[in-house]
Amino acid sequence: MPEALLVFALKYWLVAAVLLFLAILAQVFRPGTRAQMDRHARIPFALEEDRDGRA
């Protein structure tokens, strides 16, 4: 049984990787995501600076 699982994984890893990539693309480019991405992009600049100059 473990050998069959290993053969299956070696045979179809590329298909699984492509499906994962497509799922990530669908998550990123779905409608309504732009506002959320803009908020996330501004996170580093939203922090107040300390007195010693570090953020």
C-alpha cells in the first residue's frame, strides 16, 4: 500500500501543483479583493515610529 501511494504521488504531483496554483490565483483575483489587498499593502506604513527611529 505505501508503494502505491508513493507511485501515485510521484505520478500526479504536477497536477496537484497546478491545481494549487490555480486556487491561489482564484483567491487573489476574485472580485472584491482589491480593497483588502490595498489595506494589507499599507500595513507597514500604518505603524507609528518609536522615539529611537525604529518602526
